[in-house]
Amino acid sequence: MPAACPRTANTIATDPVRIGEAARLTGVSARRTRRYEAEGLLPAAGRTDAGYRLYGDADLQRLRFIDRARALGFPTKQVAALLDLWDDRTRASAEVKALAQAQAEELAAKIAEMEAMRRTLEALAARCHGDDRPDCPILDDLASGPTR
């Protein structure tokens, strides 16, 4: 690639690029790219004679898609379903919307659970004197409080 043509995370390659360049172009690390390939979300990359992975424009676009879906908390199985829907131009958008709504509901449940944990920890910390005495309501609760 000529030096006069720097690429950014938003540009698209015209020739296949190696994994390091793919990482720079997409913002997806080489490690995550290999993981997505191992998970079956990204097809196995083409290889040079020396064994270097090569990624074309479609691969880079797919990498961005996968990484964005993962950033939104979609688990691997749902990312795969989204990719299938993305690849299917005859799909109904209702299917995509249902997956997004289900993920939003899952996140809301996790947020509620974390809020409850935060409130419990704040209440325990408020009951703790935080001084030189050995008694500690936080440790007492951890030892005898409810489990999941």
C-alpha cells in the first residue's frame, strides 16, 4: 500500500489486507479477529503462501458488524443469528427487531440486578464503622447472608 494513502478505522480496503492492517482499518484487534473466526462468526480467512491471513472488504465489514454487536452485549449465538439475517436480503426486519428487543430486555434485567447489588453494598458499607474495631457487618453479611 502506498504511504501517501493512509487508512483510518472508517476507510475500506480495496485489496486484501493482513490481520494487522485489518485491525487498524476496523478497530478490531487481531486477537478478537482470530477469536471471532474460531467462534465461527467470521469465515476462515484466505491465506498467503506464507500463511498470513488475508481479509477483503466484505471481511472487514463483517468484522465491524460482529464487533459492534458484541459491544451491544449480544452473545455469540445471537450475533450468529444477526449475521444470518444480515446475509439474507429476503428477511423480515421484524426478526431483527425481535432480537434487538430481547437483548434490550436482557440488559435491563442485568442492570436491575446490578443496581440491587449496588444498593446492598452501599447499605452494608453504611453499617460498617470502618474503624479499628474487628466487628464488621460487611464480613458478617458475606458469611451468613443470602446466596443467589
